[in-house]
Amino acid sequence: MPIAKVTSKGQITIPVSIRKHLHLQPGDAVDFFIDEGGTARMLPLSRKVSEVFGLLSRKGQKAFSVEEMNEKLQQQFRKQGK
């Protein structure tokens, strides 16, 4: 399992194997959260259109505002990370 050290400024370098697995590129955003079991998780917020296309689409569903869509997308990404 890859290991990273925390600097005195609280920074870490994400190991290459993890960046490759998550398809992270310079400038990509990641989200950190603590799950119910107390485990810290990191999820990429940058996704390809093909990964999220149709994610929120449901027959007869009302249209969402941009703010509502952003919140729903973050919720779904967090669910996928568990």
C-alpha cells in the first residue's frame, strides 16, 4: 500500500499509483471526508462527462438548478467512494 508523509504545512504528495488509479491530473480537485466508521476518504471531483452523463436523469423528474446539480453530483461521488 502506498504511503505519503504529511509536511509541517499539512501537505502530502499523492503517490503515483494512486494518481494513476484515480486518473488525477495537475489542477484536479479532490474532496476529503470522514465516513461513518471514522475512515478518511479522498475522492476526485473532476470527472469525465461519460462518467456522469445521465447520472441525475429520471423519467418525469423536474429540472435542477446548477447548485442543486452540484450538490447531487457530490453526494453521488461520495456514495461511489464507499
